Amino acid sequence: MKSTDALASTSDGRLLLPAWLALGFLVSQFAWIWRHRPEYHFGWIVLLLSLFLFYEAWPARPERVRGQHWLAGLLFGLGFAIAGCVRLYASALGMGPTALFALGMGVLAMVGGNIVYLMGVKGLTHFAFPLGFLILAFPPPGFLGEWIVGNLKEWIAVATVDVLKLGGIPAQRTGNLIHVVSGTVGVEDACSGVRSLQSALMATLFVSHLAFRGWCSRLLLVGAGCGLALATNLGRSVWLSVVAHRRGPGAVDRLHDPAGWLILICTLSGVLLVVWACRRMESYLPHGTRPVGSLPHAP
């Protein structure tokens, strides 16, 4: 029986060769931005975690089906057309964030088509989370990325000035610049909190998928992680502004990077605390009222 299962697994893996080739092409196109743009360094981690999630889901994959080849061909053809058009566009105008996002979605459509060819729609549903998780490694389309970063910078600057005033420190805001008595502190793209938000979203989605089966716990963890990321980044902005007020803007440069590592540690620690709290709450629920599919707890 084990020998038969092993042969079936090997055969299924070979039939997914087009999907692996498509993913290899995706990595070759995204490697530069993952390597050279600091805000996308985590793309390599997302890729590894996505492969791990696929590996975890592989033993429980649906059996092979027939009769849905038209849908598989439609998905694969659409994805191939999108990827081809993007490459033609990039050869003339360059590969920007919007083109990369479209290319990534085209590759995912090709992978989805290969899975549907082998396992049908049930297979696509089964592997939806590992494939969707990989989207976190894609740069958002230009207009969306600028809108997110711009709004985060404005929110951080406004909230920082309000907190400083509550603490008795005179402060004013001009755009994303915070003026204190000793100088000016700028809320740049890297200080907007988008990196913390990306890291928190990646960590909470991954942990919630493995640790919980109830949607309430999953949503609570993801929401708490994103909230912690925004709160800790606001705390960093306030702290650096206070340092600039007391010691001058020059002191901010020395503390900027250590402050970034500190908020990352605080965010991850907070996420782990929320995971522990959710697990404890589920353990106190009567067995019949626990979320469907929630993991068992040790006595």
C-alpha cells in the first residue's frame, strides 16, 4: 500500500512539472526586486513558507479527476497570455511594480490550471492558501502601493504630532514632516510602517493557518498582528521625535535602525502572546462549542 501511494505521489509530482517550471520562471523574474529592494527582502521568506505550506497540504490532496480539462486549459492559457504580454511590455518599457504583480498573477493562473488538470476544482481549493500566500511576495500595483504608503505616512505623522502635544512637547506637521523645537523629523517610506505591516501579515497568516482552524481565532490573530505593527511603528515615530526634541535630529540617525529592530521584536512577541491567548481561550470552550476543525489541546 505504501509503495502504491509513493508511486502515485511521484506520478502526480511529475504531472505538476509545468507548474514547477512556471514557479521557477516567477522566481527568476522576482529575484532582483527581492534582493535589491529592502521592502521586498521578505519575498524569499514568503516563497519558502509557501513551499512549506504546499508540502504540508500535499499528502491530503484530492484524487485525480477527469472531465475538467477545458477549465484547466482556460486557466493555463489565460495565465500564459498574461505572462507573455507582460514580458513584451517589460522588454519595451521595463518591469515596474504593476507589471510584476500582473506577471505573478499570470504565473499563479498557470499553476492553478495545472492543478485543475490533475485534481479538478477540489485540488485548486485544497491548495488555494499556499498559492494565495505567495501573493504577499508580489509588489502591489503602483497606484495601490503609493496609496497605501502615502496614507500610512500621513497617519503616522498626524498621530505622532497628537501624541507629542499630549505629552507637552510642541510639534507641528507639514505633510510627512514633523517639526519640533530642535529640528525636523521626516516620516519616509521606510518609516510608514508598511514593512512592519507586511511582516505582521505574513507571520499571522502563516501561524493562523497552522495553529487554528476556527475563523474567529484566525481573524483575531491577523487583526491583532496588523494592529500591533501599526501601534509599534507609531511608538517608534514618537520615540524618535522625542529624541530629536531633546538631543537634536542628529541623534535620530544613530537610533533609527535599532528602533526598527526593536519594533519587529515587539510585534513578533505580541503575535506570540495573542496566539497563546487564543489557544487558552479555545481550551476553555466546551468540546461541542469549539470551532469546527480546531486543533486538539493537551490536557
